[in-house]
Amino acid sequence: MFFYYFKIGLHNLRRNPVLTALMVLTLAVGIAASISTLTILRMMSQDPIPQKSERLLVPIIDNSDPSKYIPADRTGSHLLNYRDSVNFLDSHWAANRTAIYTIRRGLQFHPIGNNAATELITVDGIATTNSYFAMFDVPFAFGAAWSAEDEKNRAKVVVINSQTASKLVGPQSPVGKVIQLGSDEYRIVGVVGKWNPVPRYTNVLLNDDEFTGEDQIYIPFQTAIANRIDPFAGFFDCSGTVPEAGFDGWLSTSCTWIQFWFEVESTQKIAQLKAQINEYTAQEQQHGRFQRRAENKLLNVMQWLDYLDLVDSSYKISTGLSFAFLALCTVNTIGLLLAKFSSRSTEVGVRRALGASKLDIFSQFLIETLVIGLAGGLLGVVLSYSALWIISQQTKQFMVVAHMDVQMLLIAFAFSVLASVLAGLFPIWRACQITPAIQLKSQ
């Protein structure tokens, strides 16, 4: 019976093409508006590493000047100073630990096919530890991360991303080749494959690059320190004091400029790790540090993204307004369905007189609204793709996040069918209340 009513529903789409087109278009526009904004919001706020996001933790400790304390402020910093970073790296508290800071260097190389000329490009990247790659599941196209021995010896080695490798040697492996970064030569040991998590949660330090930035080079943390490579950009908190002149100032003062991550073996280890950090800050308090005595925190990946407020509130408001618009489109569809089913009162009266029950009428009209919903969903998906394409052309950030996956496509159809069913319930109920005798006498 379902397929029979479905066939009738397809046929009835052509009985009043103008009214049908208005209903389908109304639903489609509402679906396109809501799905396109929801897609962008979902891409911006998705879990970038769901397989271990609860085990990757950012420590929040408060080493700020107590005289600058304002109770309403959010205490603590998601960055550490050099002293605490080194102590945490040496602590062996968790399965993995890594320190990160942002760098920018000039890279010199010989262009492909022209060994005589030397080209200079500027590359952005990070100084980090070799555990970074395992912690964040970074894939390699060629080679691997530098060894623990390289890290201990502060070797001048580098990992580059695939785009940079293509500029250097094309599709071949550049592992073993030497490039010049700044005034020093570095040996390439690995090439990162296709990997650019959205949002860029591992090291959100540069302005406006949370969704579009990409690290081009990776060098050992202690190598960068030994070669006095300044942090390029980020959030520097010096509690109102000016750091000492030069690179030594960053190492010796309480200024925070290093991003730190822990990876625990299981979520059950989080409490133990927090207790160890609490013990560390308590010991440091005896030396005059951490005088605000604020609560230490450990934020997992999703808590970390919320802490940073990466998703602007305007996107959330826009998504809410788009769903309000979908609700308005649904209300308009109710009026159109009332007109559609009211015009068929004679048909309903005859069917009821011939023995059809209210449930039969309800089932038939409900399936017809489902057909309208599917048609609206199909057109809505087309409009959504078009809207997302237009949005993606506006900025580089939107180019990254404004695209629909299979899950959002299914959600679009589900919303369309749900909206059509909700819109059809009252008109269908009204149609089922027709009294056959009265309807036939009026003809």
C-alpha cells in the first residue's frame, strides 16, 4: 500500500504544478539556508581528533603577577614559560609530552632544473619535540620524525610538509637533502603527508589561521633554543613586565609563550596527572611563584577549543536565525498544504463513502507530503551546494569549512522530510474530518 500511495503522491505533484512548485521551493529555500550555515558551524566546531581527543590535555596554570589580579578575569594561561615547559618535558608524568612554539624562517634552496640559482622563500612552522608527531597522529609521506638522539644532541634536522617538498624536489623524496634555514643548514629527515586538521587545534597562536594555517617546517625544540630562534608570533603574557632584551629574556623571565600538551594512556590517568601538576605548583610556591594560588586545570581537545572561543558567536547566531527561517518556511507550507488538501474535499468524501477509513486518508496524504519533502530535500541539497560554493569564494577560511559531506547531505533530506511531515499534520487532520454525507450532498 505504501508504494501505491507513493505512486499516487508522485502523480498528484503534477495535478497542481504551481502550488506544488511553491511548496517544494519554500521547503528547499529553508533547507538550503539552515543546512549551509549548519555545515559551516559544524566544520568549525568539529572534533579534529576524535580517536584520542579526551586523552590529549592542555595544562592551564597561573603564574601571573598577583598585584595585577582582577577577580572577573579568566585566570591562568594556556601557554607556559620556558622553565615550566622544560620541567614538564622532563617530568615523565604522562605517556607523551610536547612543547611547541611558532617560528618563521627564510628557506634557501636550488629550484628544480636550475642548480646554479638559489631561491629564497619564507616558511612558517613550529619548534617542537619528536613526540608531537605520534601524539597528533601526523602521517608521513617520506621518512619519519627525528630521533630521540637527534633531539638530545640538538641536531640540525628538519621535517617539512609535502607542499614545501614539492617546491624543492617535485614528487621525489627530499629526505637526506640539506636546506638552509636562516643562516644554518638543516638536513631533511621526513615529509609530512596530507595532514591539516580543522580547526588547527595543536598550536593556535597566529591570528586568523585557526582554519587556514599550515605548518611548513618542524624543527627540534631544543635545537631551536640552542640556535636562539625567536618565537615568531603568538600570545605573549609577561604580566605587565618587559622581558629582558634578546632571546635570553624569553628563557629567564616568567613570560609565557610556549604551547604544551600532555597525552595520557587513558582518561583514568587524568586525575593523577592533575595531582602531579598541583604538587609541582605547590613546590614552586615555596620559591615565590604561583602566588595567586588559582586552581590548575587540564583541558581536553574539545574543552580547549571552547576555552579559545574559536567559533565566533555570530556563526552560532546565524545558524539559529537560519533555523528560525526554516520554521517560517514550514508554517508557510502549512498554508499551502491546507489549500491543496481542501481542494480535494470531494475526492475525500467519495473515498470515505466507498469505505475508506480516516487512517487510509491520513496515510495517503501523509505519504504525499513525504514526496513533497523528498522533492524539497533534493532541491534543497542543490541550493545548499550552490550557497556553500558562493560562500567558499568569499575568504580563504570559508574555502576550508564551506563544503558538505555525506552526513550533512542525509541531514538535509531528514530535515526536509521532517519539516514536510510537521507542516502536513494539521492539513491532513482537517482533511480527515470531512463527513462523507455532507460533502456528497453539497455537490
